[in-house]
Amino acid sequence: MNYQKILVPAAGVAAPVLAYWFYGWAGVAAAVTVLVMWALLHFNRMVQVLKRAANRPIGYVDSAVMLNARLKPGMTLLHVVAMTKSLGALQGSKDIQPEVYRWTDGTQSHVTCTFEGGKLVQHALFRPAEEAPPPAP
């Protein structure tokens, strides 16, 4: 179970309550200010990542090999989009778990990433076979 979905809202409610208990209304004002600042920082990061990704083709990455080397299980989709500066090309149906995205580079190598619940579960690199050079005359 994803405890983060329960603990973050519970902490958001508990912080002003505990602040009131220890410091009164001044504590509530400080706790709410900190929570709003935290939310704005996360929102700003998400908007900046999506703004950079909006200017690139969907599913394109500069180097699929370098992307594959930097990926780690447990990364969020937002983190991968920030690394590639591009939205991934959705390979499956929309809103069905697991979500599968693909990023392709100029050499037609591609990385296919599987996300479950917004976290990277697995990734695979595909590199096309190199053509043999023609024999010298």
C-alpha cells in the first residue's frame, strides 16, 4: 500500500493542530505558511518541467543509451520527464495500469519504461542492429 497518500494529508492536518496546541494562532499562521510554500514549490517544479517538455517532440530523447544508464526503479514519471525534457510516447491504453512510455533517439534506439502508480518499475533499451559496411573494392 502507498502510505504516502495517507501520511502527507495527515501531516498537513496535524501540523496546524499541533502548532495551535504549542504556539496558539501564531503557530497556526506559521504552519499554514510553511505548508503553502511547500505546495507552491512542488507546483512550480511541475510547471517548469512541463514547460520544458512542451517545446520538444513527444517521445524524443537525445540519447537513449544515456537515458537507460540514468534510470533507476522507483523514479517518478515527473523525474523521468525532467531528465528527458520530453513527454514519453504512450504505448498502451490511456489510464490503464501499468503505463508504458517510450523515448526514441535519432539512431532509432529506444527506451521503454513501465510505470505503476507513477513510479518506474522496469525499463528496457532496444538498439537496432548495425548494418555491416559494404566490402572494399
